[in-house]
Amino acid sequence: NAGVTQTPKFQVLKTGQSMTLQCAQDMNHEYMSWYRQDPGMGLRLIHYSVGAGITDQGEVPNGYNVSRSTTEDFPLRLLSAAPSQTSVYFCASSPGTGGFTEAFFGQGTRLTVV
Amino acid sequence: SQQGEEDPQALSIQEGENATMNCSYKTSINNLQWYRQNSGRGLVHLILIRSNEREKHSGRLRVTLDTSKKSSSLLITASRAADTASYFCATANYGGATNKLIFGTGTLLAVQP
């Protein structure tokens, strides 16, 4: 059972480039989310989805887009990378929105924007 | 701004001692959860306490919740070197237009052997 899989693990981008961070889960979870983690800031919610076709903004959505065409996948797109987006990105999934039980996390993508 | 703030930011103890971490939050919640993160890894769920519960135990973990003070604490008893990690509280708000799990800033725990 793979759980939550994020790719790539590491990425270096130049300012202005775009890219997509991939996230896939094989647990049939309804809820998926993206966080960024910066030193001293904990995890901040970027976007989340309560099911296929439904997405919403979190605490820090600017500069990021998401879509949820299937239950399994929840990609995060950086439209025009900026140095301020240098961070570690985590994808998470949870069983349902009727009541959060626990979130399962991927191993993270370390992104550097130069 | 983030929902949860944790105190202390860093804690260093000896093996066998107890470790207590505190979490304060700002808005009403459905439940509060604690997670652990080893350096450079993803977060792992430890324990969940619902808003109508006051205390919960799981192995060496004890969590309390005071909704009137909007605060929670995590106690790790008889700590081990392997408990060295960052610990985060997370508040869950769901139902209606809101479905969010918001994390605090974390406590870095170092357990000296």
C-alpha cells in the first residue's frame, strides 16, 4: 500500500518557470490538500479539495493552482515561480469530510527557486 | 495568520523525563490533532481529541483539551531518544463551507540519551 506519493522529491526552478508538483493517493480518500513548510512557520495550507471536481483556497493560495479531476490525483501548479516559493511542499489526504480523523502525508517535495 | 501556536518552540530533556508541549488556537474547532515530524520527513498522526472530550490517552501520550481557553497540551511520558522530533498541533474545522486542517508552528523536542 503506497499511501500518498509525491513527485518529484527535489526540484530547482528558475524564476518565472512553471511546473507541476504531483500527488497521488491509493486509499480512496475524499479529502486532499497541499501545504508548504517554511522554517519557523509550521505548515500552511495552500489549497484543498473535498472530492473530485471541487477545490478551494487555503491560507496562502496566491501563485498556485490546483485541480482534482480524479479521486486519486491532486496536482499543484506553480504558474510563474518566484524565490518566495522556495519551500518544502507536502501533500496530504484524509478519509472524508464528514469529520476529519487523520491526515496521511507524502514525503514532501523540496523546491528551490533561483 | 495561523490557527495554532505552540509553546515552547524548542524543548530539550533527558531520557526518561516527561515532555509537555502546549498549543493555543483562535477559533472554534471540531477536533484537535497532534502530529510528529522526524527531520526531513512527512508528518505522522499521533492522536486526535474531539471538541467534546477533555482528555485522551494513547500509550505514552496524554492529550488534554480546554475549549474555554482554546488550548491543548501533549504530554509524552518516560521519553526516549527516539522521541526526538518536531511536534505539531492541528485544528480541524469541517462542515458547511469550511473543511480545513490548520497546523500550528510546532515544538522541536530533543531527548538526550
